[in-house]
Amino acid sequence: MKRDFTSILDLTKKEIFELFELSRNIKHSYKNRIEHRILRGNTLAMIFEKPSLRTRITFEAGMTQLGGHAIYLAPQDIQMGKRESIADVAKNISRWVDLIMARVFAHKTVKELAKNATIPVINGLSDLEHPCQIICDLFTILEHKGSLKNMTIAYIGDGNNVCNSFVAAASLLSLSLKIATPKGYEPRKEYLKSARTVQVYNAPEKAARYADVLYTDVWASMGQESESAQRKKVFSKFQINKKLLALAKKDALVMHCLPAHRGEEIAADIIDGAHSIVFDQAENRLHTQKAIMIWLLQKS
């Protein structure tokens, strides 16, 4: 039976840790120049409705390093849902390649792809979730801290797709997650209702106090450009800066999924400072996404 990765909730706790172990082994091979062409002969179709730096490069380079091939499909290439139905796109691509990764606007698009494809489908980002990012982020914390047990993660900012995936992961792994967001910008209620280890505040100081990790994302995501000016006002007190960092533990880590708007959600001296592991995060997208592709093909 084929497996998809459209949501963190597609996995069990055990499977998440399987991905961490596979990521660790893949990264070790890459760093030590050990050939790991595990997916030789496989092809990944990459569907993009949104522009990308990290998702595009890490999936394409990752598939190449695993011995496979990746095909980039830009919005104008297939005009999915306009020139051809999502279902028909999924059925066609399934006859030609081994994996689909889709970076889309609407979560229903990636779900429709998964429903109609006979090969694994990976959510490279949707408006509801960003599961690949969260697997990467938790793996990065695990690398730096040695364990996820007794960790308190403070998420400061918009209750967006990244935040939803964090809440889902916290539910599965019993992580202590403290979210600070302005009223009206909280993560989705359906994610929060079963998240016993998640607390939501409307003041960043409450979430940041004694945290092991401070995490943020942009205040206005792609597709929300018209809200940018208003969001800058609403979120102005939700910046990760020296004052907020001082409330966290002395060895706290600072994370951002990028791209960053320096001087808005995070101060420049913090993202470039000693506590920041932002670019370790970005690097690990390569290794964890390799692991996701291998794992899905092995399970399907």
C-alpha cells in the first residue's frame, strides 16, 4: 500500500523517529563523501505553484545525490486545475515517475493529488501545513540538544502552516509547545483541540520565558501580500530580539524556517548571533527530505 506525506499526522511517533535515524545516516554519508545512491533509477516530479529557494534546491539536489532524477514543473508548465484537472495530472504523472512533491497554495490540491496518484505524494508546502519543514526542524533540535524530551519550544508569530504542523508534531511526540500570537491569528482549532501539551498566549514574553527554543516565521506568507502592512502593525510586539531572548534559557536556540524579513519578525543581530541555528536548519532540509523520499518508497 502506497504511503503519502501530506501532513505530520500521516506519521506515527515511531515513524517520525525512523525518519530522524535515516536522516542522521544520510547526513553522515553525505558529509563523509560516502556514496548513497539509494534511489538510482527513480524520478521525482516537482510541482510548484509558489516560488522556492530551499524546497526547490534541496529536493532536486537530494534526488540527484541519491542517484535519481528530478523534474521541475513550474506553474505555467501544467496550469494544474485550469488546463487539466488535478486528478488527471496525478493519474498521468503516476504512469511516468516514482514520486510527486507539490508546493501549492491550497491544501486540498495536495490531498487531491494524493487521492488520485498511485505513487507517493509529498507536501512541499500548502496553506495548511509544512510537514517537511517540521521534520527538518525537530531533527535539527535533536542534533543540537541530544534529545527532544523535556524541551520547551516557543513559537512566536503567525499561527500559519508551519505552526499547524508544529502543533500536530507536539501532539504526536508530547512536546511542550508554547505559541505566542496576536488574537485572531492562532493556529487552526482542529489542530489545537487534541494538543494537550500546547499552550497559546497573546503575549510573546509568556511563551519565551525559560524556553529551550525560540522559533519564528514571516508575519505575512506568500499569498498574503495585501495584508502585509496591517500585519506589521499587529505583530510589531512579536519580534524575536535581545529582550525576548533574555527571557529564554541561557543556552536557548533560535530558529527560523526562512526566508527571513530581518528587522521584522527577527532582529538581524539575533539571526546572525551565537544562539542562531537558522542555517543549520536550512542545511538539514536536504538530509531530512532525502530520508522522506527513501522512506516513502520503501514503505510503498
